[in-house]
Amino acid sequence: MSERDQEVRIRQRLSGLSRLPLLRGARVEGESERLERQLERLQADTSDEAIWRSVELARHPDRPYTLDYVERFIDDWFELHGDRGRADDGALVTGLGKLDGRTVALIGHQKGRDVKERLDRQFGMAYPEGYGKAIRVMEIAERFGFPVLSLVDTPGAYPGVAAEQHGQGGAIARSQAEMARLTVPTVACIIGEGGSGGAVAIAVADRVLMQENAIYSVITPEGCAAILWRDAGEAKKAAAAFKPDARHCLELGVIDGVVAEPEGGAQNDHDAAALLLRAALVEALEELEDTPGEELRRRRRAKFRGMGVFA
Amino acid sequence: MSEARIDVQVEHRHAPPPAQTTHPNTCPKCGSHYRNDELAATLWVCGHCGHHFPMGARARIEWYTDAGSFVEEAADVRSEDPLDFFDLRPYAERLSEAELNTGLGEAALIGQATIDGHPVELSVMDFTFMGGSMGSAVGEKFSRACDSAVERGVPLVSVTSSGGARMQEGILSLMQLPKTVCAVEDLHDAYIPMITVMAHPTTAGVLASFASLGDVTIAEPGALIAFTGPRVVQQTTREKLPDDFGLAEQNLRFGHVDAIVPRAEQLEQITRLLRLFGAVA
């Protein structure tokens, strides 16, 4: 298929989105305009190579992490530690701060920059305690009417013995349930790897955004290849098959928008990446802030309940 | 290139050991072998050691419900192949094969019925249909079961048995987690009780969504209930696993399920719970 054909196909699919019942409640006024803009941004090819490039950029060791963004656009940052039960999980950072003058509750995965920090933060793979902490902070946000921002960047929830014993599955389910109950505006952005349940646990938001080189997937390419191809070395093939890149996620109606990155990827210029992300988050919040809380919640649930393709 | 990757799963590079090749009617615990009719007569429980064999969705519904009371809903919901997914074989082919082999349209069956006279909504998963994996169709069926329970004001009894999200539907299968969670939240808001029975195995995406949100959660003896299964935990972390890692018994000890109920007592306990929650409408 030529690039031109592909573009036409995507245009058709995008224009069809608003009519599909699967997106009921998800489309608001101005949405098609936004899609138009994003289409332009996404005119890069989506060959298997390009998908794999996204996977590599999403995992780039110099890519900005949650705290790099916090440092650049959250004022009066106060980090909140601990789930008040068992531990403080460094893989998931939470806190309060000001974004563009308003207090927000921020939740984000943090991978760690050097080897020691990566080990301390389990490479951004959270324990149930991390999701417990996220739930606690969401409850504060709900009580005081603070919008919730979440920045997703994890290969997945931590796959260890203690994590299982402490109830990893239940913690992820309850974190999603808490997000489905909130009556404050919620915006999530995948800023690197959106790996499986560990990612969606904090991404049940009114607006789900994705940076253009981020990935969002049901399993890591290596995990998928190990199961379906019986060989983790086939990760590239697996990624090409399940298409975790931003463009496909947008096409499938899974995300609401794509956030541009500096030329070559966010790792090249943290400041520029932060400016672009900040603008997108503020824009999304401004769109949501006038809607009554009950209505936000109703639309949020309707959006997620409309997801999927079946006959 | 390779240094640009933070890959925590490189240890998966070696192919996993081949799946067990014993006959499905041979007890993996004690080696006793049964005919189909023998197993059917004992609710698919090994008469020698008490091992619970996997039980099909139709057999379970027939057992739980009052004769002739089950009316299936959303029977025509089928999976699509939105990604044109192709691994070693096309997804579409795997789907038709599963349908042929199991006689089921999808990995979940939903419908209305009565249990000992109590009207209920049922959602029952079947592991034999592509490992009970949850794609868009399963997510939709479970969500519709929630809606139907709310509409009729009856409790929802949900039986889970699943390997997790269905990879062949990519990100859309991951979205079935928040989808089913939102459906359960609508159920909770309507004060409709949800009783969950976790059968072997209840893992990954299904455990990390609706399966964990029941008001009362019952597990079957020996069922694997884990977000990450023992093989992946072992390969990824190289930790030494406890003997009962991820099993129902460990989950009870750590407080993740309310009770372990063998099949012989299950109907009685479910009926008791239905009495306790009472008529909701």
C-alpha cells in the first residue's frame, strides 16, 4: 500500500470515528478538528520499521521521565510518599503541585536514570503498594476537587513473588475502579512505555494522550513473541503485529490525542518536550474543567465501555 | 541499537518448555484416569485426590442453575480481527478453530437464570476457548451481563477462568480491563451484589479487572490466581518460588479471596450468599 493510500484510509477511518457507536460519549465538539491536526502530525510512515523505532525511542535511556517533567512544569511540587499500609514504592511517584496556576494531583511511573536508581525504582515496575499510593492520592484529589494527571511509563507491573502475595491483580483493578469513580477532571499521558495492566491502572482518564514516540500495549513485544512465537527474539515481528505505536492507538480510538515531541524524539531535548507536554495537558484540562463532575464520570465510563471491536 | 533498549524480559529469549502432554482426563496430581461420564458425575473433581479439573462453561451453568431456567444473552457477539493479526497462524483461523472445537461462540457465556429459585444474571468463562482470553467480545459480554443484572435488579454471579487479555487484539484487549471495571462500577452504583467464583486459572488481565471487584470472592481449590504466573516470575526475577505460589490457598492466606469452596459445596454456599444479599430490586 502506498503512503498516499494509507493516508486516505486513515482519513476515512478518522472521519468515520465520530459515527461509530464504539466511540459514543467519547467524541466532544472540536474533536474532529483535533484529529485533523493529529493526522498531519502523523504523516510519517507506519511501516514495521517505524513501529519498532517507536519501541526503541519509548525505551530510550535518555528519555525524560515523570520527575524530569515535574521539575520543568509543576510549581510548588510536594511529593507524597507511601501507601499508609506497607511501603513507599519508588516506581510510582505521586504528589501535589501547581500546573498553570491550579493545584493538581500528579501520579507517574519513574524508571530511574542510573543503575542504582533503576534498581531502587524497579525500572518503573510498580508493586501493589505503588497503586495503593496512587489510590490514596486520587482520594485526596477527589475530596478537594484537584484534577488528576497521570504520566505513564512502565514496562508493566512488577512480576515478583512479593508483588503477587501483596495482591498485584487486585491493586491494578482497584486503581482503575477508583479512576472510574472520580468526579474531578482526569488526564493521562503515555510518556514512554505503556505496558499492560501496570499502565492502564493509572490511565482510566477523561483524556488519554500519548507522546508521538510512546507505545501502549497489552504485553511487551518480547513477552508476546515468547508466547505466540515461542521466541522472544521475534519481538520486532510481534510489535509489527500488535501495533503499539501512537498512530494505531489513535486510529483504534484508544487514545484521544497525540502529543508532539522535539525532532528525533523527546530524549534529544527535555525542555522542548516538556513545553509541548505541558501545553497539551493544560489544553486538555481547560476543555474538561467546565463540565460538572457527574457528567465527567458518566462520559468517562461511556468512553471506556465503548472500547473494542466485535461483531 | 541494543544499548538503547531497557529490556527487562530478555530472559524470555529461550523457548518455554513444551506444554504437558498428558491426557486431559488424567489427574495431574495423582495420575488417576477417568472417562468423561465419570468426571461429569463428580462435577469434574478427581474422586481419588480431590483435584478440580477444568469445567466447561455449559456444564457449569447446567449444574448451577435450576433446570431449564437459563436463557442465554448476547449469544451472537463474536470477535473481530481489527489488527489483521498474524502470528504463526492468522487470528481469524484460531477463532474459527476454537469455535469448532468448543461449540462456543466466545470464551464467555452470559445469560439469566435462577439458582435455587433466586433470579440471577450469570457470566461464565470457558478456558477451552483460546485459554479463556479476554478480547473485545468477552469484555462486551461481561459488560452486558452487568447491564442486564442492573436492569432486572438481580445479583450477578461471575465465574472466571482465563489466561488474561487476548494478545491477538493488541491494545483493544487491554482496553477491556477499564471497560469491564467501568461496567462493575455501574453495577456497584446500582447496589447490585456481585459474587465471583475464581476457577483455575484466573490470571493477568482478568484478575487485574472485573474478577477482583466482586463483593464476595470464592476460589476453587488449587486454582492459580495470579497477575503474573509462576513461570514468568521465575524467569524474570529468578526468585525462589514458594510451593503454593499463586494458588488459591496462598491467596486466601494473604487476604485476596474470601473463601476456598470445593465444588461439592459450591452451590450450597452460592445459594446461601444469594439469601444473605436478599432480593435487591
